[in-house]
Amino acid sequence: MNQNLPNTYQYIIAGGGMAGLSLAFYLNKSLLKNESILIIDRDVKQANDHTWCFWEQGNSPFEEIIYRKWKGLWFYGHQDFASFLNIEEYFYKMLRGEDFYQYLIPQLKKNPNITFLQADIEYIESTVDEATVMTNQGVFKAKAFVFDSIKVSKFNQAKYHNMLQHFKGWVIETSQAIFKPEEPTLFDFRIEQQNECRFVYVLPHSETKALIEFTIFSDNLLDEASYNDALKQYIQEILKIEDYQITEIESGVIPMSDEPQVISPSPKVIRIGTAGGYVKASTGYSFQRTQRFLQQLVQDLEEAKRKNIPLTFKGNFCSNTWKALLDSILLNVMLHKRMPADEIFTKLFKYNRPADVLKFLDEDTSMLKDISIMQSVPPFPFILGLKGVLLSKLY
């Protein structure tokens, strides 16, 4: 037992990754900043272990630590389609994990009501009165809520559509000026698709440095050598670079699933992040969705405090039935190989205003606009996808 810490708090954040720290950040700027908060994570967050990229209008809550941002993006797609896309009202932004941690954690530590604990979480349980978090450093209780980002579903229920976004990236440095710092590549499908959705994106840091990331949407992972070989081949054959040094490596696996998530498994536990179903099912994008959902959660908590009533958790505020249906249809089309994914994305960006496609992927478009955008792809594969989704819900 850690003898130096109290064992009871108003809130406990189980998992101090992007979602957990973001939640603490918003709590620290809210009416709840004087409540006692314990943040538990097994790691000391200081390495550059993630790179988050997202598009956004205006400024981010983390604008001062945005590492790079761009107003245009290269797209290389099906049948040699290539275009530098003006994304108009949007910026495409890059945020590095190292900068995120160094920005947030010192701010949070200035609040005497926020405590950090490095520990392994063994289990979380809840009664109607309090939640308990068992760790290898002792038992801690939350009077209001435990926000759980570690209990992630296995995403293996056969009646749902389960894919993975898996990737490996290298930050490389070259001796010659190779990259154009103002011209990143969002999608480059000029690689062998292997009957999957495979692409590379290139995010320049400077003329001699860039993040090269090989990404796959599929239902199976590769061996480590295959990711490395794909990166080497792309760098040599597409970028025509022979002489380079690898300075950083990152990799990850993100679920892409329409399997419903239990957002509040017990009265005093609320799941957040991937555990809370924050990842967009059809694309694997999560950073912006996580920020939106957490800000809404904190607003709900503030409202309950102002009214001096307990928060009644109303269910999954992430869900939108129409948008969820579109995600399921696209997952069905990709899983059942009804249409090549590179052709789908090419038609979306070729026949629509790029900013509208980004807005569509962010779920900020109306139903009428969604239907208009969907008319840019052949209907038959998606009709089959809709049929497959409806049949899966019957069995």
C-alpha cells in the first residue's frame, strides 16, 4: 500500500494516456477543478510514443503545442489519380505525444487536488455508493466516478463488423533536401493493396526529416518484417530515397468496429477513450472525437454540480444512429471486399470538395449532404453492404 496517498477521491481516472489526460485537462479548467482527482497509469508519460494527426477548423485546445499544420494535402489514389487537395477552412495538424505529455502533466501537477500514481491496475468494481480500483500499490476509492480507459473490448463478436487499423511509422532524416515542408501526403495508395486497404502517409518535419507511416485496414495483423519491408520499399521506390537514417519508430493497433460498447457498466464507472467507443468505426480516427466527447462529459458533470443533483448517465452520447449505420455499411464493404478501398477513397476525394469529405468523415455533415457525397461511389457494393448489415442484426 502506498502510505503517502489518501485512499479516497471524488474522481479516479484509470489510465493516463491521451483520453485520461485530456479528461483531466478539461476537469482542471472546469467548475470541478477543486474536486480531488487521482490519475493512475502504469507508465511515466514522457516518451514520444504517439503521433496524433487530425483536421480541424480554427484553434485546438492544444494549439500552442501543435507540431506542424498544413492547408493542403497530397492524395495519390486509384488509377493514377493524384491531386494536391486544398482543404480550405480546415488545417491538418500534427501533435506529438512527447509535447502533449510535457504540456499537460506539469499543468495538472500545479493543482494540489490532482494526484498522479504510477501503478498497475488489477481490477475496477463498483457499488451504488462508490467505485473501487485495486492496484499493485493498494486500493483506492472514488466517491463520484471512475473514468476507465483500460477495459477495452476484445471486439470479437461475430455478428458485428470488426477490423483493425494497424500501422508502423519511421521518422527518417536525409542528408539532402528531399521533402517539401508545406506538402504532406494524407493518402498514398500507390502500393500493392493485397486485397486490403493499404496506404502510406508522409508528414514532413522539414526538408530533410519526415514521418513515413504504413497503414492497413484489415482483420489481421502482419509480422514485424512485413511492416519494415513495406516502409523500405515505399521509401526507395516511391520517394526515391536511398540514403536515410531512422531516428524514431512508432506502431499501433486501433480497433475499427461497430460492436456496441458498454459505456457505463456500473453506476460509478464511465468508460472513456477506446474503451468508451470513441474511435470512429469506419476510419479508426479518435483524437478529435475523444476531445469532443470528453468536453461534453465534463459539461454534463458541471451541470449536475450546478444543479446539485447526481449525474444520471444517459447512455452513449457518442452514438448517432444514421452515422453509425454508414460506418457499418463501409466496414461491411471493406471486410467482404465488395469494392476496393483505394477506389472508394479516390472517388470520395475526386468528386467532392475535399473539405466536405473531411467534414463527412468527422460526422459534421447533414443527412442530405451525406447522401450527396455517397452518390460519388457506385451504389451496388454499398447496397450489398446495407443488406449485409441488416441481415447481421437479425441473427
